Amino acid sequence: MSASYPPLSRKIINVAMLALTGLCTLLVLAVLLTILGYLLWKGASSLNIAFFTKIPAPVGQSGGGVENAIVGTLKLLALASAIGVPIGLLGGIYLSEFAGGWSAFTIRYTTDLLNGVPSVVMGIFVYTLVVLPMHHFSTMAGGIALGIMMIPIALRSTEDFLRAVPRSLREGGLALGASKSETIFTIVIPAAIYGIITGIMLDIARVAGETAPLLFTAFGNLYDSPGWMQPTASLPVVIYNYAISPYDVWHQQAWAAGFVLLSGLLVISVVSRMVLARGKKLSHG
Amino acid sequence: MANTVLATPEVPFESRGLDKKQTWWERLRKGDEVVHLITLAGGWSILVITGLLVQHLWVYSRLSRHAFGWHFLVDSTWDPVNGVFGAWPFVYGTVVTSLLALAISIPIGLGAAIFLAELAPRKLSNALTFLIELLAAVPSVIYGLIGIFLLIPVLFNVVPYFQKYFGWLPIFNGTFYGVSYFSASIVLSIMVVPFIISISREVLISVPVSQREAMMALGATKWDVTWRAVVPYARQGIMGSIFLSLARALGETMAVTMVIGNVAQVSTSLMAPGYTIAAVIANEFTEATGDLYLHALIELGLVLFVVTMIFNALARLLMLTMKGHEVVG
């Protein structure tokens, strides 16, 4: 064995490869910052009051906004949450507190697979399920599509946070004479509530940007969409339609809409993580 | 009334409330079975939805399946006017863009994961991983927007130089229009790289310290330890992250639709415009006239569903077999 070990060639390889991994990380971060920075720059410069208060102007005229799409997106998310959150919560409670053996495995595995279904396929499904029988596109159909897409994550994150509650808490509840369901609703769920809320908020943020399933369910609309049974505009679909259009005015609107959508998502995402951190602090003293 | 009885300690536990007719809410609160059944319905609804999904895709693609059989996948004529549907250009475009995207994102993603797991201090690593996971939260349509207005103009400046030196290769020749397999692959690679990084990093971190120490004790360098002792130990999880990314890339719709050009042709050149399965569904679904056209598009959805399910299932199985560590994808 020589005096210096490992040999110089391997020391050089060591340094070169480790530097390369650092470069990979820098590259990914640079892409991230470029995307966020460019969107911020283009989006913020295209924003104005009319963007939030007016419906789209006719082609060729400047001005106008996407008030109908913002309202549409909020309505779609409300309906989606009304469908996805209860089912996800119940399923999560079932998996964590009641299910065992093959039934738990089957549901868990199917949930993960459902989460992996491409969003465009989910759009086709809801089209055949809701739009074909009703014969027209609607806010209802779009909300159902997003709601179904919300279930897997709501369910799995609820399950994960419930399972993280220590067994001793459950036993304490049962030892005091509470029934199993009383223990679940008064001890286990309150102990996990911050986590569950965080999971659901992140879930809403995730479906808020979905475009493909809305193309054949909520479709789009140049005007406000009253009620739940008519086609509606939504921010993601507006971004798509405006981005592929040939008009500069619409490109600007697309940037502004992208900026508003992404800021909304990031705010939800950061706030919910802060809620989770605060919850952890509270429960640990 | 019932409440005062419940609150009195000297009433024996068993007889609480039994002498009164219980309200529905009381029965619900006490009835573990009721709660069990209701939550069971929530859990099983997943199976019902998945079953319905498969059934609808199958039933609503029957005209196309009966008319074209397996030839549907390999015929390259897509002619809605004459009712002839062959999906080869879309299948080809989907496979080419997804594989090229992985070829770009695997080395970069794995490199970054190694840096974050093995080299960076844990606090810095956590902060950077949080930032990188933000990339995964950006909606697909915004990647498309960036693709059209930032990436494609940049490629217009870069690709001609590239073609000057490598243009003789069949995969790089031809006129570059901006929209192409290549542009779509780059966008896809940016979209899947956060998944590869965050999952691989988790898996690498979970490799036992003894695995590293054993090799270090033999006089290996840091890189040797990482490449020969840590990465092989974590290879199942890394493969899992790659399959998950592949499934995602295959099914990705909006960003690809916006930058691939949407031309139903098969080209060896990566610089040519093309089409993918998800893109043709997004573009033509609402314009489909006639049942056969609609069923052909839904059959494309069925194909996409089956393929992504296979890769997702493989990914989950690989990650399940990783003992003692749960990886959330």
C-alpha cells in the first residue's frame, strides 16, 4: 500500500463528482427561481383593477378582466371540497381506526392508484358520468371532477396524521369509559386536527391548478355563470385559452391570471405549513 | 333531561341513558358500529369510483375497440373526416417525450438528491428541498405558459448552433419551429425532476449509517461510499421514484399540449413537431363529432389509464418492499 491512500486519481474523481452533484442542485434551483421570477415580472406588470372586476372584453378591444373565471374557480373549489373532503375524512378515519388486513391494504393501494390517474382521464370519466347524461357542460360537472381528484390525498393525509396520534391517548380515552367512537371524535381527531387541516388545504391548492379535467366538464364561459348548471370559466382554462391565442392583449391576461393563480396556491401552501408548525408547538408544550 | 342523567356520576355506567329513548345523535355518538359503517362507506367509495372509472372507459370506447382492434395502437392514420383512427403518432410521441424527459431528469435529479442527502447540512438540505418541492406545486398550465413564452424563444436562439454541429444526426436534423418533441421533453423533465429529487433524497437519507461506515472503514472516498454503498442500497426506492415520474410524464397533458405542436405525424427528428395521447384528447375531445370519433378518443384515455396504472403499481410495489421506511409520493 502506498503512503497516501486513497490514490490521487480517486481523490480527484471524488471532488469532481461531488462538485457535479452540487451543480445539479444549483441547476434545479436556478430553473425554479427563473420560473417564479419571470412569472412575477410578467404577471405583476399585467395586473390592474379591471382584471379582478370585469368580464373579458370582446376580441380586439383592450381592457376587460377575468372576474368570471376567478368566481368560477372559487365555486368549483367549493363544490370540489364539499365532495372530496367528507369522503376523504371518513375514508381516512376508516383506514386508521377500523380497517385491518386485506381491506385496509386494498383501499390504500387503490387510493394511491387513483391518485396516479392522469387528470385528462379523470376529465373523460366525469364527462361520461355527468356531462353525457345532462347533455351540457356545467359547474356541477367540473366540481365533481375536481372533487373526485381531491379524495385520494385527503384520505391518505388524514390517515397518516391520525396514525401518528400515540396509542396511549386512545387507551387513555377507552380506560376512562369512553366508547371507541367517542375516543375517536373527542381525543384522536382533535389531537391530529392541525395536520388534517393542512393536508386538506394542500389538497385544495393542488386541484386549484388542474386544467385538463375542466376542459370537458366546466368547459369555459365568456360571461358570468349563474347557478351550478351552466358552463363556467376558470382561471387555469383561461390561462390555457389565452396563452395559445394569437392576441398580445390576451397573452398579458394569461400572465396576470398565472400570477394570481400561482400566488394563491403558494399562499395556501405556506400558510397551511405554518398552521401545522403552530399546531406542533401547541401540542408539545 | 338526558344530559343531566349522563352528567350524574353515581348512575352506573351500563344504565346511562338506557331508561330514556335515545336521540339519533346519541345513538350515533355511542354507536361504534354506526361510525364504523359510515367511515367504511367513505373508504369503500374509493373502490366504487375506481370500478366506475374502469367500467366507463371500457364501455364508452367499445365502438372504436370493435372497429379497429389492436391495430388501433399501431396504425398511423388519424382521419376523423373519414372515420379512420390509428393512434401510432400519439403513442410514439408520448413514449419519445417521456423517455427523453427521463433521460434529462434522472441524472440531474439523482445528482441533486445525492447532494441534498449526503453533502448538504441537514438544515440547508431541508430548506432547499422545500423550495424544490414548490416546483411540484406549480400547475401544469403555468409550465405551458413558461414553455411558450420563455423556453421556446430561448430554444430558437440555441438550437441553430446545436444543429450546426450535430445536424447530421437524424434525430437533430430538419427545420426547427419551436414547438417540438424536444421542447415538450424539456418542459416534462422540469416537471418530474422534483419527484425524483424528493423521493430519492428520502430514500438515501434512510440508508443505515453502518452501511456508510463499513465502506469508509475500508479507506473509500466520500464519493465511493455514496456511489458504491449508499446508492445501490437505495436502488429500489430510486427505481420507484423513476417509475412514478414516468407515469406522470406519460399522462401529463396541458404543458405538453402547449409546446409540442399538435401535428399527428411520426418523425425521427426530435426537432419536429408531434403529438401525444394526452394532448390529442385535450385538443379534440370537445370537438369530436360522431360516436366513433368520441369512442376512439376515449380508447386513447383507456390506453393512457392502463399504462400509467402499470407504472404506478410497479412504483408502489417497489416502495412497499423497502422495509421500515414509508415514502410518500
